[in-house]
Amino acid sequence: MKFRLVMSSAPDLKRDRMLLVIDCGNTNTVFGIYNDGGKVQHWRMTTIPGQTADDMAVWLSHHMQRAGLSLEQIDGVVVSSVVPQLLPSFRQLAAEHLGREAFVITADNTDHGIDIRIPNPAQAGADRIANTAGARAYGLPAMVIDFGTATTFDLIDADGAYIGGAIAPGVNLSINALYQAAARLPLIDPSSWKPDMPVLGNNTIDAMNSGLYHGYVSLVEGMITRLKASFGADMTVIATGGLANIFSISIAGVDHHDPDLTLNGMVAIYTSIRKKS
């Protein structure tokens, strides 16, 4: 089955509100602006653990002004972060620059409404909780493959509960490890990768491109097969994350490519909380 690229819409928000969605990963942080029609705009910045709320406010204000928006339009803030050092800055950004209290998605705050069915629920990262919420818009059970600093595989059962998964080194980590460990091997740029690259390389560069690209495709396909077998049933497979666009078209078993899955999952969580209040 060929995958389908999905630009999914967010759950309904009231027209007079704009929601700031902050998805902080180890490598990049995405700032998204949503309203009742879905995503309005988003921007990506390099994640810097020591970054201050003031720096973020200046950066965000600049990008919003260029898009014809302003900080005053933000009525709510929801944060998912795998970098604990930055949580105080995100909270300060919301409180001091936006006049809002940020809702921070964490495993120990059960207000997120996601059932976490693993022995130690506190080990579920905020990104995996958000991905679980996003996957509910598709057929369940589901598997979310998130291509980021690490490549994570999240399994969601038929009830919409997170039941575990797997973590593999991310593509760029693998590239950098090979470059740093082998003195004579160059640094590979994945932006040049194409599905029709030859598997058999007849020079160093082609051989590295093949091993990294086709090897990674094989890794993900193998994990899809093994995780489905472990689960004991077929499931919808959704790819997301910064590098998903490079691989989704080549990986057998990926049903959907949704670049906004994590952000939309965060919006779904926030919207559910607002409806309860």
C-alpha cells in the first residue's frame, strides 16, 4: 500500500482565539499557531538548552509580525518538551510575554487524557503522548514512526492507549557517528537522498549513501514487521517528524505521512482540556 500525505486539520478552536503550540525536541523546536481552521503558521528554530524566554519572545514576535500576526492574538499556550532545562523558559514566555499559563504535557499530569499502559507511565515522553493523541484521528490500532533526533516507534491500541514502542538512533545521529568514528569517511548530506539511489555503490560516497539510506529503510521496515507481529494484529502506520519526507515514500508499510501529527495531537489535548473547564 502506498502512503498518503496528510495535512490534517486541528480540532475546533473558537474563532477569536489563537493557540501557540510549542513542540521542543532535542534538535529543533517548532512553534505553531493554530485557530479554528487548523494550522495558521509554523516556524522551526534550533533547540538551545540555555535559551531565555526573552530571546524566544523576540524571535517569535519577529516571525509573527512577518506573517501579519501579533503576540496579542495568542489566547492559549500548550507545550511538549523533551528538554527539561527549557520548561522554565517556556512557562516564563507564556506568563510574562503572553499573559497566559502554559499547559505543559507531561506523563505525571493526567489532564492530558491519554491512557498510558506501560509499567512506569512516567517514562512516556511528552512527544509520545502527543503522537498518541494525534494518531486517534486515524484508524486504530496505530503505529507512529517519528523521524527526529531519535527515530521512535509508538504503538497505540484499539482503545487509543499508548502501550509502548521502540527507540532507534536517528538518521543524523547515524551519519555523524560514522563521520566521527572513521577518519577517512566524509560527512553525508541526507538532503540529496532519492528513492532510486543505487543499492550497490562503486565508490565511497555512493556506498555510504546506500548503507545509510537503504539500510535505514530496511531498519524501519523490519521494525514495522516485528512490532506488528508482537502486537498480534495489523495497524495503521503513520510517519511524522523532520526527516519523514525523505523516507516515507520508500518504506513499505507506511500508510500516511502527516508532518503535523505531533502538533495536532497537542492541539487535541489542549482542546479537550478547554472543553472540560
